[in-house]
Amino acid sequence: MQIKIKEVSSRRDLINFIKFPIRLYDGSPYYVPALIFDEINTLDPKRNAAFQNCWAKYWLAYGDGKIVGRVAAILNTKHIEKWKQAYVRFGWLDFIDDAAVSAALLGAVEAYARENGSQAVHGPLGFTDLDREGMLIEGFDEMGTLATNYNYPYYPEHMARLGYQKDVDWVEYEIKPPTDPNEKISTLAKTVLKRSELSLLITRNRKQLMAYSQQIFQLINEEYAHLYGTIVLSEKQITQYIKQYLNFVDPKLVPLVLDKDNKVIAFGIAMPSLSEALIKCRGRLLPLGWMHLLYALHVNERADLYLVAIGKAYQGKGVNAVLMDAMIKAFIKRGIRLVESNPELENNLQVQTQWKSFDQRLHKRRRCYIKEL
């Protein structure tokens, strides 16, 4: 089969780029599609504030007149400045099980990187750390989440064949929260709040939560700065993420810890799992997709953890017990029986240690690859 690589140059091309994996994984009970309008907002330079400091190109691979693969290349100047790495990112990588297809797609990324004087390409990564990232290398028979990529088992084989090596791994856990409040954690949480002059706030509604949204993302900028591939989010990006995500979360699943000056020093964000709903709606809100999502937000036995942060001045002082106690009680009230941790860097032992006191299993692992040019 002769492979032709075409750069995405029109809205129709972009829609085909976004929809390709929905066809590729058709019938898979594990693939969770992203919402099409979310993908448009991320990939369209006119809609994504990340393009203030990013350049991107997208390609489709054609074989026998049909789309057989896709890939994105991202040049992120903030990453280069912060990490002193002249790298180009690749992401949105999907392809049929054909060596010529994967070679052509990643060859286009590598050529683009060389044109820009880059030393290496790495990925899968997005424009920021809040986009989907990492290639699944373990857990192919586990359902994905709204926040994660899915790929077939043959993907890592293609990466090895093309000379890509491990740069970093993320791990994911499935956790069974207790069915009753943990008295030991509750007692510790109360002690920590009193000792450090802190307070726990569970906001009553989205309007009240939004009043703290800027502080939440400021804490993300501060406490995620050392993590692999992260960059500082601009004000425009923060505004974009607030509208894109915080508008849809249940405030009762977003505990905030405040200091005596009413400043957010810690938070956690969880959501009822949207995985099954997204599979049913195949990435579309219309005509009935919104009904599946609305039902999942209100009736669900599964939840996903998204973001957790504790200010440096309060790390190691038991504040994690405050967040954990609030989450456990919220899960019990909502009837949540299984929780997905979502990706955590394999060396982030501080986070992983928290799951040891629960019934849990490490069930997925995903990888960021790198290839020097």
C-alpha cells in the first residue's frame, strides 16, 4: 500500500483529523473519545491560547484513498526556554498496524523538527500538561478516561522499531474508597486544620467555586512547575481552562483548604467518570450525547481524580489527610465505589504513597518516548 502524507490545511481536514480515531477504535470497549468540540478548541490556533507560544502542524496519512493515520507536531517555545531543550513534541498519534504508516507520520514530525533546528522529538504530549499525554504500554484491556489517550498494543512495537526510547512513564491506579468514613484520617484532618489555622471549604455552587478558580490555577502553576514537561500557564490559558473544565465539575467534589487569609493553599478536583457516556456519544453532544453525559454526572459508581495540589509551605504537614477525608466523604455520599487516579509520574512517590492505605491496583502505564535527531 502506497502511503501519502497530507498536511491539514482546511477545516474539513481538521475534522477528519479529529474523527479518525473514532473510526480506528470503533467497537473497542476501552477507547474513550474526546469531545469533538473540545478537540477543535484545542487544535484550532484561533481558539487555543497556547498558540501564543506554540506553533503546530498536523498531518494525515492516506493509503488506498482512505485515512490510515494522523499526527501533530508542536513547537513550544515556553518548554524550550524553561527546560533548555530544543525539542519538538508529537501528539495526537494514531495509525493502523502498518510499519510504513507509522514511519511516514513520525518521519514528517522529525523532518519538521530538523527544519527548526531541534535536537530531539518527544511525546505523545500536548500543548500543555493538561492535555492528553503518554502512550499506553500496559493496561490495554482497561477502560480509558476523559483525560487519557488509548492505543492498541501494537503502538509501542512501532515506536521501538523506529528508534524511539523511554523518556518517562506515568502510572495509573484503580482505587476502592472505603464505604464508611475513615476515623483515623478524619481525626488527623481535624487536628491539622486546627494546628495550622486552616479551614476546609466545600463550595455550595459553581459561582462560589469560580471565585477561587484563579487561585486554584495559580497553585497549579507553582506546584506543578517541577513535573515533566510542564510550562507556566498564561492568564489567557487559565481563563480558557476555567471555562473549559471548572464550569462542569461538581463543587462538592472539589474540596478547598484555605489559610486564615482565605487563600487557597490546597485543593483536589474529582469528577464522576464520563468514560461510558463518551463511548456512547462517540464524541458528539448532539443529538443525544449531552443526555449520556448529564446522566453520568448525576448517576455513577465511578469517579476520576484530576488535579491535586498542596502549597509548598504546607507539604508534609498532613494537609493531604484533609483533602482525602473530604474526598472519601463525598464519594460515600455520591455512591462512588471505584476511583481512577489518572496518570501520575512513576517517580512521584509522594502521591502514590497515599493509595497504599486503600484497596488499589496499578492497572495502566503510559510512556513518553524520545528520539534524538
